[in-house]
Amino acid sequence: MAVMKFSVLVLMVLPVSLTAQGAEVLQEHEHGTGILKVTVSGPEFTLSLAAPGVDIVGFEGPAATDDDRSLVAGAISDLSRPLELFLVPENGGCHTVSANVALVDGAPEQGGEASDDGSDGAASHTEFQAEYLIHCQDIQAVDEVQFAYFDRFPNARTLRVHIQSSGAENLFDVVRETPMANLAGML
């Protein structure tokens, strides 16, 4: 398996490393669609988010102007507060233990198909990646999630959610038009 090389602009709130799993997400880059992987372990869960740069800040490629850099900084700041983007019931007593947000350059477009400009589709795109660790006093009380993510990032249309808990897996899409997920029995 080839090792992907990419440059990373990282804002580390608390140290949590982006794993090879994050590189796998890069291969699934599709405008309008992000990926949210959730892994539950006891009273904690991790969230791994990957979203195209255009979904988050409205453009791909490097931040070329001061306005672009300001948009990126604001997005990284907002993405560093996961429980303001993914709202869980208060009675779960959840708090963010760690958050790590990176803007990654080098995400190949999904399918590698020819683009509108006649290139081979292997063009480089930016992608925001975030890893979070959330601890809850009562994980069973987390029976739904409201996705304020769609309010904050108007270009985002869909999040493909993959939940792993106690050997069970659940896959579903959450869309802008219905920004809620019922998690009853999944955690």
C-alpha cells in the first residue's frame, strides 16, 4: 500500500493523532458530503470527521488571501468545539476531552474521473479532518444527535455516519434537510 504524502496545517487543541484511518478517508473526497466515524468504548466515544474544504470554507486549495486565511482560522476554531456542532442530550453529561483539527492538502477527488477542465481528476483538494474524544457520565442518555454542523457550514449537504459500538455497526446518512439522528439502541 502506497503511503500518501500530504502537507498539513494543524491546530492542536489537545494531542490526539490523526491515524491511517484519516488517510483512508482522503480517498472518499466528495463535495457536499462529509464522513463522520463514531467509535464507542465504555463511557467515551471518538468522532472522526472528514469534510471537503469547499464544504467548510467555500473553496478548495490553499488560502490565497487574508479573507481566505480568516475563513480557515474561523472554521478550525469552530471545528475544535465538537459539542457545539454535534449536539447531544445534556443529561448525558458529555464533555470534550480532546480535539485535533487539521486542514489537509492532497485529497484526491472521488472516482478519479475527468474533471470539467479536461484533467484526469487526480487534482489535489483540501479536506478538513478532525479527531475528537468525548467522555459522558451516562452514555446511554445519548440517544440522539442534532447536527448544528449544517447550520455552521452551509455548503455541507450530507454526513455519512458510521457508528461502531460493542461489535455492532450502523451506517446511515444525515442530511441538511433532516439534521438529526436517532441513536436509541446504538450506543
